Amino acid sequence: MIKDEIFLAWRMFSSGKIRSWLTMLGVFIGIASVVSLVSLGLGLKEQVFEQFRAIGTDKIFIMPGGGFGATLTAAKLYDRDIDIVEKVNGVKKTAKFSFKSDKIVFNKKQRYYLVNSFPTDDGIDVAKEALGADVIDGRIFEKGDSSKAVIGWKLANDENLFGKKVSVGDNLDIKGEKFSVIGVFQSRGNDGDDTSVFIPMKTFQRLYSQLNYDWVIVQVQAGEDNLEVAGRVKERLRKFRGMKEGEEDFTVQTFDQLLESFGIIFTVINIVLIAIASISLLVGGIGIMNTMYTFVLERRRDIGIMKSVGATNGYILRTFIFESAILGIAGGVIGIILGIGLSLLVEYFVSNVLNYVLLKPVFPLYLIIGALVFSMLVGAVGGILPAFQAARLHPVEAIRK
């Protein structure tokens, strides 16, 4: 019985191809939007997580203020604070970092990029591991290095920045001082890292007269629990700075806590994106409802004949719901294909034009199945009221009209 109802619904659907395609327009635009936005969001989340995994799970992050990007606050971290941290039970080593946006001159051209400090003392090993990028040309810093620089991949390979590529052995002018390029980092996949310049910490402090740090990475001893060590660090640092619990002007986060924070941010972003894209699906559902009402009006005589030969109200109801569901499924399939294509197109543009490789869409099975089921539900729900109207028609009156 159900097989016959589906077949009849498909035949009705096929008989009005142009109208059906126009009806599905809202559905597959909505589904395409959802699939493309969610896949890009999931891909970006995975790439960001991969970047953090490269740093290592035995790390704790200390930042002034509320976290990354909060270094413009009055809160500062100094050597005296880091000395206290290094004495905490479970702490193995620390690596301190500072950065400034400054003018970099090369080949008589100037550009503004981030100038980062790089420790050349006991924290050098932690710093190398934390950056998660290898030097693909030249070498990394060594103890005793002074006016040296290691640059990001894009600075070394994109001749559009300074009119020519920057090679190992070239000199960069930073704040009126010459820095010899000794190495090039492997690409990190984003312009922020790939256009950065790293110089030795002591040189950075002398150049900018800055003795505070913008972020600190703490390496935890093997066998220690990161969360417990982070709690000890926070407590000791809070007492040293004379602050009450909950009023700290610094942030201590473990690797897992940082990932969880980013995960929440990405989840909220995805929810907002899905909500925006769902507006198209709502429009598509209304379109299906209007089309199904038209189908009911056009087929009143057919419905009357079907009822007169024994078709039940339930049979008529299911037939029209199946038909609207087919509209939704067809729109969903097209929308999924368009969404995948759109995501890949965005990835190609971002990777090849903007040189940003972190945006790689992913298409998990639950996203595809979920989009398909959702489109079917949109179609089915949109057809419920017209289906009830068709089922309530009196056979004699329907045939007469």
C-alpha cells in the first residue's frame, strides 16, 4: 500500500516539473547554505585544533588579562612572575613571548607586520615545540644570537610583499636596526604566522624597551596532571600578586581548557550560521505548502474519483504528504551537492588567492544525512495542512467541481 502511495506521489510530482523545481528552490538554497557554512566551520575548527595539538598536550598557557588578545589591558607579566611560576611543583620549563606590530623595511619597501620575540635561553626548546613549525631553510636561533631574524614562510616566498623574495642572508630593517635573516619557518597556513618576524628576546627587549611578556607557555613535568599544575600556578601567582580569588588580572589555561573554549566559540558560530541559513528553509517550506495547496485545487476531481473507488482519507493524506516530502528530499539532494561544491570553491579561492590553508571543509556523514532528513521534514511538514484539506474533501463535491 505504501509503495503505491509513494509511486502515485512521484507521478504527481513529475507531472508538474517546472512548478516543482521552483518550489524546491528555497529548499536547496537553504540546504546548500547549511552544508557549506557548517562544513567550512567544522573544517576551520579541526584545523585550529590541529594547530594547538602541534604545540603539545603537556603545556599550560599564561596570559595577562582575560586571555589571547587581551594584552592591551593594564595587566602585565614580568620576570618576577615567571620566577614564581617556575618554582611551582610540576612545572618543568617556561617560554616567554612578546610581540609588536612594526614597520619592516626591505628592498626599499616597507610593510607593517608582527615582530615577535623568541627566547634564546633555557626556554628555547619549549619555544621551538610550542610554535609547531619547523625551519625549512637556514636555522633556528641559538644562544648568543643578537641581530638575527627568522621569518615566516610568506615573507620568504611572496615577492609581491617587498618586490622580491626574502632569502636567508638578506637584511631586514626593523626600527632602524639591521637584522640578518638566518632561517625561514615552514608555512603555518595563515598570514598572521606566515608574515611574522622573530628576533631574539634580549634584542626585542632592547629594541622596544619592553620587559613584560604578552604570553607564557609552561611545560609540565611528565606524569603530572595538567589541570592540577595549572591550579597550583594560578594560586601561587594570585598570592604573589596580592589578588583575591576570582579577581585575577591574568589567565591560566591548560591545553584542554583552551580547546574547550575554542570549541564553545565554534559551536555558537555554527548555531548562528545554521539559524541564518534556516531562514531559506522556512521560505522553502512555505513554498512547498503553497504549491501543495495548488495541487489540491487542481486535483479535486482526481481526489473525488479516488475516494469514490475506495481510497480512504488516510490514503489521500499519506499520498500528499509523501509528495511534499519528495519535494523536500529532491531539494535536499540538490542542496547538498551545491553546498559541497560551494565549500570546495571557497576552499580553492582562500587557498590559492588568499594563501590561507586553514579553511578546509569537512563533510561528516552526520552532516549529509542530517541535511537530507531535515529537508525531507521541511517538505513533509509543509504538506501537512494541504494534505488534510485534500483528505477532507467529499467525493461527490470534489468530482462535481
